[in-house]
Amino acid sequence: MFDRTREGRLLKFLTVVDEFTRECLTIEVARKQTSRDVLRTLAQLMLRYGVPKHIRSDNGSEFAARAGRFWLSKLGVGTLFIERGRLVRQSHRIPQAAKVDQSAS
């Protein structure tokens, strides 16, 4: 997501929401966000919440970068991309928090 300050300077928002619980896990705001910044945020969230099965994101360069896809695949995380023009899905740049299998108890 993007916005501009009163002076016209760009702000980028990285919003991470758990699709299952709809909990907002983080909102990162910066003038510029690289794929490295996104991966750092995702790594911190994975340490806290666990590694998700999938991450859904838009097709922005921060998410589509080869290094990021490689890192996620090494962790066993699948990537799902939002279809272009599906603005409703834009708020769902989400790693799904690890779920506990309660049927095993």
C-alpha cells in the first residue's frame, strides 16, 4: 500500500494479516521497502508465530524477487499471488499463523 505525506513524499506500508484469524500481525511503514526488508519482517514474524504453509501477496517486486521465493521455498512455504485487479484481496499480504492440530489431542 502507498500513501504520501503532506509534502508529497512517498510512504510504503507492509501490512501482514493472518488470513485465518484476521489478526494484524504487523504494519511496517517506510519511505522505501526492499525485498530484504520484507524478508526480515517475515523472518521476525515466523520466529514469533511459526512458519506458515503459504504466504499470499501482491505481485510487487518486494514479493516476487527470486531470492525471496528461494528463501521461502527452502522453508517449505508456498507462495500465492493475488490476481491483478483484485483490490479486495490487497489487505491480505499474509503469512497464515501456525495452527495447532487439535484433532491429535
